[in-house]
Amino acid sequence: MAALLLAAAELVLLMALAPGVVGYTRWVKARLQGRRGAGVLQPYRELRKTFGKSMVIADSASWIFHLAPWVVTASTVAAAALVPVVSVHQPADQLGDLFALMALLILGTVFLALGGLDPGTAFGGMGSSREMTVAALTEPTLAIAVLALALTSGSTSLGAIAGTVLANPANAIGPGHALAFAAFLIAMLAETGRLPIDNPATHLELTMIHEAMILEYSGPYLALLEWAAATKLTLLLVLAANMFAPWGIATAIEPGAVARSVGVILAKLLVLATLLAVLETRVAKLRLFRVPELLAVSFTLALLAATSSFFSR
Amino acid sequence: MRLFSKIARTGIVTEALPDQPENPITLARQIDERARALLGRAVAIREVDAGSCNGCEVEIAGLPGPVYDMERFGLHFVASPRHADLLLVTGPVTRNMAVPLRKTYEATPDPKLVVAVGDCARTCGVFAGSYAVAGPVDTIVPVDVYVDGCPPSPADILRGILTALGRLDPSREGR
């Protein structure tokens, strides 16, 4: 019972933190660009405003257009429920593991692409086609990178993987983990639409991927999609933190350990979001036709990681 | 690393808005309080060039930059009228752009505001009477705020947007 309550609290924490993570990243980027920038709370204000606006729906939109935001949000929330945030005890482990997580993420991606295609606009179709190109290369990389960890721990349950790394810290600096971490980071940037694959701040239709698919959405639908995108970013950052460096995560369900663990995960998110902002300041966006090369590199790294984990078991 | 040492040396270059606008800013009609309350400090802006000489666009391009930094007021540009709360319209409306401007206005979800930037948007400027011009902006879509100038400075455009949002009245001044 306590574990279930904690899992629900973790989900709420992740969803509530997500816009803040995006806001913090934007704020750091603004500072690095010599601007004052908006406060960390700006994405919350934007969500409140967008939820309150009316909707304009294209005449050519079918039921798929109306379904897509709900499926994207639901699949992201379900995926967020599977990720261990503050505790390695995951009651959701009985419902889904690493493979369920990846399946939920790709389900959201597919419906987002369908929602982009549905109204029949030129930019929506272009965005969907690009998203599918990128997703086809990143989803297997993410899965194989985490599978490399699963091979060492002998379980595909996310909580068990974090527990095994905690028990054997030597694993964390082994070649399997290091390679998997590099692969995971590149795939994560692609999956969440960050530089150098996609520019989250762009207004140029010809260069966008994620933004191009949601151009037709307005009002509450747009707010749902924005929130889901922020949750996906936070979810993958938490996954990176807790799979590859799980130190600080609670192994027992008691108030002291959980409170400490919340502080630790906030600190980890702060560090990862700062690194993300610094990286986005440093690199330029890749030409679209160079993106598959980068993703192929990350896939190769993931494959090497899995091989290395397999032979060094 | 050289990039980041340069960033550290330069620091924040954002300037405070000057107290007085260089050109007059006119509130054309009373703005719905509900719209102001909802938009508040999070406003998505769609720029519509309805036939301008691009002088105003050069000034508008300065808004997201470090000096004028519109993001500190919670303003940002978006790529689609469906995401927008405020239309920034420039230029005399040409015959070719009259329908697209009308359609952009209709594609913007309520509540929405329109800020007309530059002399041309109000009076058609030097283009008045041309066979290619359909008329000033308010003959096509309702305008909330006019920002005069040829072209107006980025600071004036910012003041115009903030006036439309009711954030420049002394009683409700933000930051």
C-alpha cells in the first residue's frame, strides 16, 4: 500500500516538475545568451494560459486529430508511472518494465505523427515524416542502451536495474555502462527534440520536427501536447540519472530516506538540465541529412554496450 | 571554451525599457478584461507582414535578441496562428495579403489581440492610393493598438504590445 502511494506521489512529482525543468533550461540558455530571460515558472504560466484559450480546429481534421493529444498524454503519463523517481520499489514493475516503457514512448510518437498528418497541411506532413525517420533510429537505441544495463542486472525491471547498480558500483564505470550512457544521451536528445537534432526554440517551419507536427493544434490540445513533451524530457532525464547513477535513490520506504531521495533527484535534474542548456549553447543544429549519421553512431555505441555487458556478465 | 569565457566577460546586456516612447502609441479600443487576465504574462505572438517594406521587420527582429529581450516579459514568437494570442501586423495591406491576413485572424483562437506596427499599418504611408493596396490594417481586421513610427524602434513595439496587455498602466505595472 505504501509502495503504491509512493508510486502515485512519484508520478505527480514528475508531472508537476516537468514544466519547471523546461523553464529552468530556457532560463539558463537565456543567461548564456546575455539575456535576462523569463523566470523558471514561465512554462506554468504558458500552460495555464493555453488551457484557458478556445480552440480552432481545421475543417479537414478527422477524429484522429482529436484523439492524438489524449493518446500522447496518456502514454506519456503511463510511461512516467513506470520510471523509478525516488524509490527502487516499483509496484508498477508487475505491469510493465523496460520494454513496456519503450512501447509507450513509441505509441505517443506514432499518434503525434498521425495528429500532424491528419489535417493534411504541408508542414504537418513534413514534421511527421521527419519524426518517424528520427524515431525509427532512436527508439531501438534507447531500448538497447537500457538493455545493456538489464543484461548486467539480469532483469528488465527498471527498479531492479537501479538496485543492481547501487549494489555493484564497479559496474557503473565498466565499459558496458559508459557506452550505454553515451548512446542513451544522444538518443535522448533526438527523442525529446533538443539540439543538435531539433531546435526547441525555432520558428522556422523548414527546420522544425516536433513543432511542425503540432502547428495545427490550439488551446487545451496544444497545452496537453506541450505538457506531454515536457514530461517526456523530464522522464528521460530522470531515467538517465537513476539508471546510470542511482546513488541517493531510496531503497527502503521510510520518510527520511524518501525525503533525502527527493532532494537528490532534484539536484540531479538541476545538473542534467544545466548540462543540456550548456550543450545547446555550444552546438549548432545538424543538417537534417546528417542526423541519421549521428543516430547511427549512437546505435552502434548501444550495440557495443550490450555486447560488452553480455560478455562481461 | 573560448565561447564561454566570452559569455562570462560580456554578461547580461538587456536594457531597461526607456520611460517615454519615441513615437505615440494609441490604444484603439477598450480591451476585454478577461483577455487581459488570461494572457497576463504569457503571450504568444504571430508576426504578419501584410505588405510592409520590411523596415518594421528589421526592428521586430531585434525583439528576441539580448538587448530588447522580449522573453523577460513572457512574450515569444510562434510559427502558427493557432498557437498565437497576439498578431503583430505590419505594412499597408496589399490586395494579395488581404485574404491571408483575414484568414490568419480567423485561425487565431480567442481571446486574441492585434497590434498594428508602423505608419503604413495605420495610414498606408507612402503607399496610400496605390492600385496594389487594399487599405490600412483596420479595414481588414480589428486593431487594438497602433504603434506609430517609420519604422518604430523595438522599444516602442515592446511598449505597444505591453499596452495592449494592459501592463504599462502605472497601477498595474509588472516589472
